[in-house]
Amino acid sequence: MPFFTRRLFATTALMTIAAPAALAAPAANTSSKTASDSNTPSMMGSTAPTDEMKSEHLEVHASRHGQAGGGMMIKEDAPKSRSTVTAEYISKQTPGLNPMQLIEMLPGVNTTSTDPLGLSGGQMSMRGLNQTQIGFTLEGFPINDIGSYAVYPQEIVDSENLRTINVAQGSADLDSPHISATGGSVDMYLRDPAEHFGGTVDGSYGSYNARRIFGRVDTGYIGHSNLKGFVSFSAATEHSWRGPGGQNKLHGETKWIDSWGDGNVVSFSLVGNQSRGVLFPTTSLEKFQQLGIYNTYSATWDKNNPNSSANGNYYQLHRNPFTNIYASAPSTFKLTDNLTLTETPYFWYGNGNGGGAYNTYLSGYQYGATRENGSIGQYNASNTKSMLLYNPSNTQTYRPGAVTKLTLHTGINRLMVGYWFEYSKQAQTGPYSLIDPENGRPYDELGGGQNLVLANGQTAEYRDTLTQTRIHTMFIDDSISLLHDRLTIDGGLKYTVVNRQGHNMLPDTSTGPYINGSWQEPLPAVAIRYRINNENQLFASSTTNFRIPQNSSLYDSGTYYKNGGYGTKANPNVKPEVSISEEFGWRYQGPTVMSSLTYFHYNFTNRLYTQVVVPPDNPGAYYSRSINGGGSHADGVDFEIGTRPILYHLRPYFSAEYVNARTDSNVSAGGSSSDFVFSKGKFAPQTPKYQFGFHLDYDDGHLFAGYGLKYVAKQYSTFVNDQQIPDYLTMNVNAGYRFRNVGPFKAPTLRLNIQNITDRHYLGFVNGTAANAYRARGVYGSNLNGSSTTFLVASPFFVTGSASVDF
């Protein structure tokens, strides 16, 4: 039987098995608006759901009058590019996908997941700018890591509770709480609690023994009050599709809303997540060509030789345990008929690590510039020379903050002033602890227990820092509406001051134990929207954004080399990365067809990236550091079009992007600290020149189906364009049926989802860039050795069957 035929036979069998399970799809959202959408959205202020989204209630049970493109386009009035997916589209995808996976069809968005359910996270770029340059929010509070600006999408939200995901491809809103969003934003909003008691349950089973269950209960209005809420819980697990082990996740969410008077709304959201899975290793191009998808961690542990270097690759030593708690209370108070106060306090907590293991000397451990004997448990320098120890990269974050806004409406004018304050603490350590010699597991996955202690009484650490970040951002935005609301002119200014206090507990660092960093930047913005008629509008915008250096730029860390210092060197004088983005676009929003066409240009100065330096006089003492890598610019076009139901309940959606992104300067070479590579004018790495997305939705109210296709052009991995990953094309399909209500059970639904239906094995993302991959001649004539770049292997064919019911 051919391979693909076997796959289709397996999906049919799986659907038969899944059918008896009485589990659920999300219920229709019929609730009232929350604090996040209760006031008129600013053209350059926080993204709020549009009138169309409110009037259609984001019906999951689609009808012939459903949303354009099957829930992939909505009516939009913002004077800049913005795309949206709604609950209708989300409800038909594989249950539990993370937000990055759900927006992959939108123009300019390039996403890759390393496992089918997205439990191990993923990577994303937008218009060629990576996720650390994109600001993510949930219910108005920031999601990006405060130190590295990375995003871990598996931790954020359950897909069944998402109301919308808004993607602003060019710039974040003026009042967005970000210090890194030089390349746009992704804003997520939870559904509102239902007005009446009810709930939903859904369950899934799929390839690689993937299992997931989700349940939610809505309280409805409690007593005679206006208070209502929901509580939900999910559990998911899957075996690793390449390599040993697996991923699992426990997740809970709750949201509560109380309203009174005319426009006063208080809401509270709490999200808790606990993940524990085996990491997927990145790969080089050479290894992928040699080993394909089989470049994995080892499944075996040699208990007869527990301190061997080979055991360091054992999969139990490369887990990623992490716990997150997010809390937010976006609330709106109508002070007078014309004055509104919006307050969004939040708290962000995270604790966990990425596991690793290294052979470490107990006799003469290199601790800064000196060598010290060490001991751990019963092992010391007299009975053990070196041993394999567990060495995770621990991070613990406490991050409270608040965004306060006052909005004054006076006739045709709207004036908004606001202030964002945040004070975070982030401790990052790298202790050494014991591994069970019998089974290869660390005694404590968080690196606790018995640690390596040196003769001077100090605990050995690979890194040991505490970063305190204070953010003060003031913003003002003025909008005027003219010509009976046909013309809107918006102008604003944001002024951000960021102060970082760093404490590095490692000895003999180049900057000393205490390091302070301070950055401040004025960020102006202007936008215009002109409505030609009810169906056509033009818009234009120009915004300035910046990204301060990652906190790692403040610290020396890693291995200490004699006469060379630490393997990662501090560079506290790095300047912030600044971007200026301009857009001009046209929207058509007719009763059947909706479309958007946007020309964009962006220009970067002081681009931030990590450089590896090999000193010519001491090649063994190479190190990495953060640097400013000159400038870059890009010109491009985004396009999307979708329809409401046309022939036979079909709703097509198509998106496309063309971008010409260029590096404006010669980048410092990775193999030398004194020469540069010829990168000026070269195409920017991590940037596909073309992208196309197509989705076709069918829904007659009972039977529904969908087909999605995504094409991504080649992506360079170096600044001189001497290495690239090929273009790729992936396809997904879904089908399902909603049955009639049965007693108290509403719309029992069966659903089948197939991802990557051709089972293509491909490199989906450039994870690490370099100046040059192969030997080259530098600007000043040096012979430059190539530097290794890394890539992510994308997830394979995956089929899942789901059953759901509301009550």
C-alpha cells in the first residue's frame, strides 16, 4: 500500500475511533463587550474589536452570512495595515494550536512549529523581522520575555478561549506596552463570559499518541448582579515525532467581568500554564543534508560509564520545565460624558529552564581568572577528577506593571494621554547539580538540591545575574475627524525611558559586579485615513519604534578562557535599535468581497545582533557579544482578499507578500574582530522574498470543511547570502459535521484535521544567522573562516480527530 494511501486509511480509522467521544467545540460568543473594547478605539491606540466583530458575535456555528474568508477578514478602519483571525476560523483548526500557528496564513507572517500541536513553541517573522522585534499582548498586557524579548507561544492561551488575534504588520500601537516592537505587533483577546450558564467540552486524539482534552464552564450572570465569568482547563500530551520523549502541558484560564452604569466595566483574567517536554535540537544545513530529521537527542543512557561525554546528549537532560502565571485587569471607568479612564494593571510570573549537561572538572574548576577545587555531594577533587553534571539555564521573572489612559471626546476631536509603568526583576542562573547514574535523570529538573560548591565557599554557576528593569512611558495622541468622519487625522508622541540595574555575581567580569543601562527615545507617529465611500478607503501612516538591547548585553557569562575572559562578553554601550516604518494602503470592504493592498517601507538604524569573535592572537578564546550591525531597509507589498459565502457556501481567502529587504552596511565578520564581510546591498537573512497563503472554507451550518496552502520562498541564513534554506509548500485540510441539539447538549460536533498532508520534511526557519557560512575574503583582505548557522526542522504530517459538545 503506498505511503500516502496508508495515511488516508489511518485518518478514516482514527475518525471512527474518535466519534463516540462526547467532547467539544467552542460555544458561540453572545456576551457583551468588555473593558478592552468598551471605548472607541484609537487610530493609533490599543487595538479593539471592530463593530462588525461585535454585531456578528463571532459565531462559531457559521451561517451563509458568516465572516469573510471563513473568519480571516473583518471590517477594519485603522489607518495602517492590520489583519485578523476570529473565533470562527480558530474553531475549525486543530484544537489547542498556539497563536503563532493560527496566524500563519496572514500576509507577511512566516511561522514554524517544531511539533504538530505547538507544545514546544515555535518561531515567527513578519516582513522579515523576527519574533523578538514583534510585540505580543494578551488582554492588553505584554507577553514577550522582558530580558530576551522571546515569545513562547505554547504558554499563552487555549485556542478555544480566543476571540480574535489582530496582527499589525508594520508597527505597534502608540499605547502598546513594549520596548522591543520595532517590527509590528500581535494582539490577542479572550472571549467574554457567556450571559447564561453553560459550557463546552472537547477532546482530541491524533498521530504520535497526541491527546488533548479541554473543558470550560460559564457561570452566566450571578444572582441579580452584572458579574459573570468562565473557568477553563486543558491537558495535552504528545510523543516527540523525532527523537525520544514527548511534550505535555497543563493549562487553566479564567475571566470575569462586572459592569454598571453607562460604560463602566471591570474585568479580570488569570492564565496559568505548566509545561514539561523534551526540547528539539536545532540543526546545521550539513547535518540536515546528512541525517535529515534524525538529528536528535539520544534515547539511551550508558549507566556503566555515567560521566562519558556521549551521555550529555541523553534526552532526559534536555527538558524544558516551565511554569507561568499571567494576570490582567483591563477596566474602563466613565468619569464624565466626555472623559473616560482606562486602567490595565497586570502581573507576569515565570519560572523554569532549558536543560543541558556538561563535563565539569572538580579538580581545578575554572572560576573566573582562578581555579578552585570543587565538591558536590560525596564527590570531590580527591576522589573524582571530572564528572557529567546537569547544568540548566534557569530564569525566574516577576513583572508587575500598569497602563493608564485618559481619553477626552469633544465633538470631532479625541485626545488621549497615558502612562505605562513597569518594574520587573529577572534572576538568571546556571547551577551544576547531580544526575542519577542509574537512569540519567537529574535529581532536580530546576537545578536545585546538591550543587557544585567551590573551595572558597561559593556555588559554581555558568551564569548568575539579577536584572531589574524600570520602564516609564508617557504617550499622547490626538485625533480629529473631518468631512462627516470621512477623513481622520491622527498624530501622537510616545516618550520611553528604560533603566536597567544589573548585578553579575560571577567573579572577574570586565564590567564589574554592578552594571547600569539607561535608554530614552522619543517616538512620534502620524496617520491619516480617508473614506472615499462606504466600501473604499485609503490610509497612510508613519511611525517610529525602538528596541533596547537584550539584558544579556550587560553581562559576562559562560566559560572563562585564560587570557581571553568569558565566552559571552558584556557590551553595555550598545545603542537601541530604531525603526521608521511608512505605509500607504487601500481597502475595499463590500458586502461580498473584502480586500486590502498595502505598500510598506521600513528603515532600521543600529540593528542589534550577536557576533562571534575569534581573536587572531588567541583563536581558542573566541567569544560572543551583542553589537550594533549598521542599518537595513525594505520595500514591499502586502495583499489579502476574502469573500463572504459565494457559490455553494464557499468562502475563499488569499494573501500574498513581496518584500525586497537589503542590508545597508558591511557587517563585522564572525571570524575576525577587525574585518568586515561584503554584506552591503545583500538581501537580508531570515526574510522570504515571496509568501502566499490560500484558504478555502465551506460551511452550510452542519457540514464544514477547509483547505489551506502556504508557500514560503527561500530564506538566507547569512549576511553575504552564501547559504540558504529552500522554499517550501505545505497544505492542511479539515472537515467536520455539527449535529442537531440533543436534549441539553448543543451542536455535538465531529472534526478531522490533517496538517502537512504531503508529509514534507523541511527546514522551516533560520534560527541563527552568521556573517558568512563559508570561507570568504573580507573588506580589508582578510581570509575569513565561515561560521555555523542553525535551523529549525518543521513539524511533519499529523492527523487528529476531535469530538465536542456544548451544554
